[in-house]
Amino acid sequence: WCKDIKYFLTFAPVQFLGDSIGSWKGTLDLGLQKLALVFHFQKDNQGKYTCILDSPDQGAKGIPASIEYLSSDSVCVKIQNLDLSYTGKIQNDTIVGSLSQHGMTFPLHLKPGVVIRKRPQTPHPPFAYKTEDVSFINKEANAMLSGTLTYPVHYNEKKKIPVVLMVTGSGLQNRDEEIFDHKPFLVIADAFAKNGIATLRYDDRGFGKSTGDASKSTTADFAKDALSGIEKLKSMNKFSKIGVLGHSEGASVAFMLGAQHKVDFILSLAGVGVKGDTALTAQVNRISELYG
């Protein structure tokens, strides 16, 4: 058994798992909130069991967990930096156990399987349009931004078309702005492609396939990343009008580039209409209310 751990922990018995790779899901009931958790167990090349944790409801995936104890019928896993532990025993086809954090213990039982979110709006290949991987560089920040350029259906290289650069909201996200298995930028790019408009969406600085340091970056810094994308699109000489679509903080980037006359048009998705400190204070207060 493990003690004094905080956030997420998992267990898995040797006999039960055998040599197979398996995923196990359960629901943690915290009273005011219920969280789905998924533990992925596998065996490495040295025959050692390893584990990673997903918390789909929190948008967290691939959290490394260490297996502290493992026997034929019992297991103890912990995530040191989250100060959390989980212990359990096998009963029939269920791992019966509990999760401990901050001196509190909650029952958590696992069944084979994963959490699948129904996202019918997410497009899947084969697509009726062309896409290609592109990259562009913000030399000032020594950052290489990697993205996907999507051309519209029935694209004709002899005819210039409008294109939209897509900028994500606050926090580091991939080019699809993926959160909770939802990919809004992929959905939007698909819709634009079906309506004659090209798009360029990219992984944020220091995230996904993009390089650079985002730890001290400001909104103005992210605007320079986006401007590098605009310059890339202009250099390709394929497009008529070039605009920016920004979500949340990305909308602030769009406003900045629009005010600087760097683009032909902008699109704001949930743009902030007040000063940043006012918006953040309102968010924190609302979250506090929801958590009692």
C-alpha cells in the first residue's frame, strides 16, 4: 500500500493483466464533482509494468505514474509530483480500490475499457479536400511553428482564394485547439474548406510539433508568432484576402494584428471585451462559486 500521495494513482495486478496491454476506467465521486479516470498499463522491453493516467474530464492525458507495489492480486501506484496514490485488489473482473489525496480517501473501482466521448462533428478522413504540413519561423523568438494548411474543395491553383490563419486561446494547445477530445479548429477548418476558404492552423509555441519557449511569453509575443504565419501565407502567393480567426486570447491577437493593418479581416470567437485582469478575476470568482 502507498501513503501520502496527492492527485492520481493507479494499481494493476500481474496475474490479472498477464502480458497484455490494457486500459481500465473508473469514476471518482468527489461529491460536488465526478471525474472519469483511465489507467493505461503496459509492459516495457525489460518486462517491467508501466502506467500512465488520463483524466478526460480535466483534459489531461498521458500523466506518468509509478507502480510502487505489484503482486498477483494487489497493486499500488502513485504520481509523485501530484502527491496522489491509488491502491486496490482484484475481484473477478474488477480492480476494487481507493484513491487518497490530502488526507481524504475515495473509493475508485476500475473496469476494462476507455472513456469514449461522442464527437459526431469531428471530421474524419478521407477528406474531400487537400491538406499539407507547413512550418514558419518567428526568428525573434527562435521558434518554429508547425501547422496544417487546408485547401478548399475543388481547389484550383490558377485562382487565388481567401485564407484564414487560426490562433488558439490561452494555454498551450495543438493546431486543432483540442480539449476534452473536442477539436474545434479542425471542425472549423473542415467547414471552411467546404465553402471555398483555405485555413492554416498551427501548434502553439513550444507545444506539439512547434518549438520555442512559451514560459514567459505574452499575448504580444503570440501575436508575433501569428504574424510570422501571415508572412508565410503572403510569401506563397496563392491567396487573395488573408485574415485571422482568433479564439479567446487568440481573438486579442486578431484585434492587435487588425489594428496594425497586418491582415485584411479578422474573426473573433469569444473575444475578451474587457481588460485582462477584469476577465481573469471574473473567471476565478465563478470557478470558486462552482466549487462551493
